[in-house]
Amino acid sequence: MAMTGVLRPGHAQIRVLDLEEGVRHYRDVMGLVETGRDAQGRVYLKCWDERDHNSVILRQADRAGLDFFGFKVLDKATLDKLDADLQAYGLKTERIPAGEMLETGERVRFELPSGHLIELYWEKSTIGNGCGLVNPTAWTPDSERGIAPVRLDHALLYGPNVAEVQKIFTEVLGFYLVERVLNPEGTANLAIWLSCSHKVHDIAFAEYPEPGKLHHCSFLMETWEEVLRAGDIMSHNKVPVDIGPTRHGVTRGCTIYAWDPSGNRFETFMGGYQPYPDYKEPLTWTFDNFGQGLDYPQRKLHETFLTVVS
């Protein structure tokens, strides 16, 4: 499919309680590549197969969670148009100058009715994946270090007003609804999975009374065997695991959920089908089958999935 408008998830700034402990987790256990530190004390990392300078930014704070989640857009004209479209829709936007984040151009930030800060940007320095651009190698030493996901894949965010969030993503930003879970009454969407590409989701939201909560950031693995290997590495490093290894009904992806040292949940994820924007109807899960949607083999709606966020 032609890629225009919003291209993909680009970066997530995650709050950690102890910066160096967080760096050890994301760099040494997860296997992300540290690419820089700035004057604010933030640490920048990327997954080995990502070409841009950073996708995960760690900031020390007194509470865990997500500062903001960013999407890369096609070009400056797209950034300006989406900024204008968001304002015309009634959302206040903020222009953050180039350079506020390392190797990152101007960003447009806005707050969703769910309480989350979302950013759009089009410029970030390319540093490559170490494989080269001519006769590239198939892997690098970084692809074998730690869990070694290939990219930041998506995030699931918890907050109120999911119906309004869905309208902003589908009517302004050009996403489409891939799957949904209905509330117990069957009258509204309790959770939504949205895509700007042919991935099964680029971002997801679930209804939750507290605004601005992070459920998880997800990191893509290439095979089920790599998900299982990630589980082995988590065990070797005593990383607390929440759910899995198992398979979702929703998205048909395979997963392990676990927590970083600050209590931020992360996911190692692979698989899922490839939808297209002309799929007119989203896949729908009724609430009584939400357990099967979450954990297909066990058909279990894990309590932590509904209640533990950061």
C-alpha cells in the first residue's frame, strides 16, 4: 500500500524511577542500542533494525509511565497539514522546536481526550542499522545481543473517552479501526486497535477511568522462537513476567508481557495478520469473549491486564 500521511510509530518517552537501572534493562536485557544522552539527562535508545536515531527515550522521574508517544509523518507539508487539521477539529497543538530532542526535528504535540500526549514529526537523523545500504549484511552483533527486538511496534494506552480518541485518529489522522472489544452492554467500544499502515495495529486504547496511563509499549520480534528466547532471557535476568508466552485472539499475535524495573509493562510481540484500509468492517469481540481475545489458548481475562498500568 502507498504510505502517506502518518507513517509509523516513531518514539516513546518513558519515565523510569532509576535512570541507570532503566538503562541496564532496556540496553543490556532488552538489547536496545544506546545512541545518546542529552543535557536534560535523558537517555536515547533504538532497536537494532531501526534506522532513525532513537525510538525509546528514558527520563528519570518520581513516578513511572509515559510522557508522550510520537508518530513519524511523511514530510513537512504533511506535518503542517495535520497540525492545521487538528486545530480545525478543535484540538490545541504545540510546536516544539527542532533540537529539543536529540537528532529530532520540529514536533507537533497535542493532548487526547484520554489524557495522553501524542506527537507528530517528520525529521529524525538516520544512523542506520549497521547492515549497510549496499550489499547489506543479514544481521549485526547488535541483532544477537539481549532480547534484540527489531523495532518499537506499538503501544496500548489506557484512559477515558475512547470514542472521542477513535474519532481523532480515524477522522483527522487517517488511521482505520482494525479490531475492537465491546463493553459488557454491547453498546460501545471498550478497547480499539488502530492502524495507519498494514500492521494489525500501530496504537491501541482501552477505556479506563484515570487519564494518561500506559498499559505497554510493544517491541517486535521476528519469530515465535525469538519470543520464547526473550522469555528465557527474562528468566535469566529475573524480569517479572505478567502474561505469556501465549497467543492473542485479538490481532492473532504471539506475546509475552513483562515489567521493567520501574513497573512499566512492555511486550515482546510477533505475528498478527496484515489488514488493509479497504477492510470495511473491524473484527469485533464481545466482552464475554474478551478472555479468548487476550489469551487464546487459556481463554483467560487476566486481572492484571485490566488493572495494572503506569
